[in-house]
Amino acid sequence: MSIFKRNTTNTQEYRSTNPVLSTFKMSLFGGSNSTAMKSGVVYRCVNLISDSIASLPLIPYTFKGDWKYIDNESQLNNLFNVQPNPFMSAFTFKKMMIVSMLLKGNAYIAITRDTRTGNVSALQLLNADTVIIDGSNNDIKYKDSITNKIYDKSQIIHLMNNGESFFRGESTISYMANSLTIGNNLDNYMKSLTSSGMMVSGILKPVAGNGITPVKAQAAKEAFNSTLNSLEANSVIVLDSGFDFQQISISPKDAKYLESSKLNSNTICKFFGVPPSLIYDEVGKYSTAEQAQLDYLNNTLSPIIEKIESEFFRKVYLANEWNAKELKFDTTNLMRLDANTQATYFKTLFEMGALTVNEVREKINAAYPAASGNKHFISTNLQELGNLIVNQTNTIDNKIL
């Protein structure tokens, strides 16, 4: 039976200005919206990753001779960084794309091409909950169950997350369902614990040699619970002379709730690949903010960035363009340096001839270019100690013109 005949009548519609909240509302935690919304660590991780990538320009390049140049003549530059379609900005588009991939396991982007030129004219993000995949007959086709439109694999940019199948991804949350369940159980336990004055379960038993009737036992239980629920801080419970209380649950100290809660946060961060310091869960281990950002870029964002670049490149460009085009994220925005580090960075690149004066001025948003500022310079201050230029008689060597 074709997978296209799957029942999709229970598709849920949602409205929200926040794509992370919108995705959370699609019952990602086994149908429990409230559970998803209460996980601040998950929200922070998803929001951090999606915002970081959404803020990066995706730059199309074209090769001319032995050098590559930004392809400003291509419509792709505007689609990737200004407006991919008439309904959203590039930032919102990229953010929702990453949120969908992380929390739903898949992000589907439909490509619209100009029928005359074949160039891409629009990119439309589809609702991952309504897309059905048919992987039969050694081919892949996508169907939007809302519009009933069928797309060929070349018409869909498909970003998969944690995919065990070659055509369908799985959300990060499904991998850590057990960890989240443990965390929720700890939360419920702590609420129950605090509501009872931090007391735990136990047995109210008669002292040896004292027999009690069922009526007296029930009355003693009700009296004990009533006293327990009305306790204030540092209060004392007085038991009937015929009873003894024996604890049967571990104490709050032994349970180490705070440590368990921290472990749960760290577990979530491990699944998303986000350093705990970036979710304000613990003090960072880095001596500088630049080191923290570099670790975040290399270990968290780089694999996702590479995945996006690869999938966009092979779907947006035609096969006959692959050797003449390139698609790369500009990650400069993530490495915001302090003034001293930035000055050292630009000074080093300038002295090795990698940047001109005007290129540096452009990066620091100077008001205007400098006259004759497009020339490259190389520092030549290093000299042989026993053969200094100033001691030479040659007019060229000692720069006497």
C-alpha cells in the first residue's frame, strides 16, 4: 500500500510569533504540551542553536579563473539573506528551519524555480507534521497532505536530524526521552516532598507489645497526617505513646535532588551539543569569551552548518554548476572579539598582507574608505642581527633613494 494513503486528518494547526514555541506546541513530548514547555533547558538549547545559525549569512560564490567571488548577480544571495519568500524574512526562515529539524527531526524546504531560466525564485518551508515520504520504487517523493502536492526529491531540501533511515530523521528529544522522564519524575517527587514539609513516606507502627484495633490505627494515621500537613519550619511531631515511626523512603539529602537535576540538564546539553555554561547552568571552563565561542562554533554549530551547506548546495544548484559554484556560511558574526583582541587580529592580518586598510575599515564599519587604502603591505621589520639594513652602503638596501 502506498504511504501516501496514510491518514493525516488529525493535523494540528497553530499560530505563534515564536517558532520555538510553535514547534513545542506540536506534541513533541509524546503528546504532552505542558511537559515540553516546562523544559527550560531544551528551550534554551534549541533557541540558542537556531538563533546562532539564523544570524549567519549564507553566501553563494562563483569561480572566475583561479579565484572565487561572491555571486552578487545571483538571486540566491537575496533568497538566503533577505527574503526567501514573500511571507518571512531570511532570519525567521533559517530559525524555523533549524527548530523544525531539531524538534521534529526533519525540515522540508520546497524549491520554486523560474520556468524560463530554471533559477531558484523562492524557498518555502513546509510543515514537517504534514509531509509524507514515499521511499518505494528506489525513489523518494514528498507529499504535502494539506495541499496534496507531490514533490520530486530534487524539489525538496531535506534536512534530517539523527536519521537512522536514509530518508527520514528523528528529533533529538526522542533520543533523550528516558532522561527527560527521569527529570520529570524528580520534579514530581520534589513537589510532593516540599508539600509535606520535606517529610517522606514511612510506617506508623505500634510499639512492641502494644496491640491496636483497625479503628485506632486509622485514627492515628489521620491524626499524624493532619499534624504533618500543618507543620511550620523547625516544628516537632509528638507521637502517641503506643506508636513508632519508621521511614521507608530515602531522605532528601540521600536523593541529592539538586545533583540529579543538574545531571538532567547536562544530559540534555550533551544531546544537543551545547556547553552547559551557555544555558547558564554552570560557570564556564573557559578563560575568555572567545574560547567559549570557538568551542561552541567548532563542536556544536559546525556539523549543523556543514549539513545545511551540503544539502542546500546539491539541491539549489544544478549538477552542471557544481564545479563552478560554492555555498558557505560566514561565521564571522559568531566571533565577536573585544576591542584589544580585534585590534591585534586586524593588525596581524594587515601586516601579513591579507587585508588592506579599506578592508579593515569596512569590517569595523568606518564612515568612508581611506584614500589609497586598497594597497597591500607586508611587514619587513625582521632583520639579521649581524647584517642590519641601516649598516649597508647599497642605496637600495638602506632605502636611501
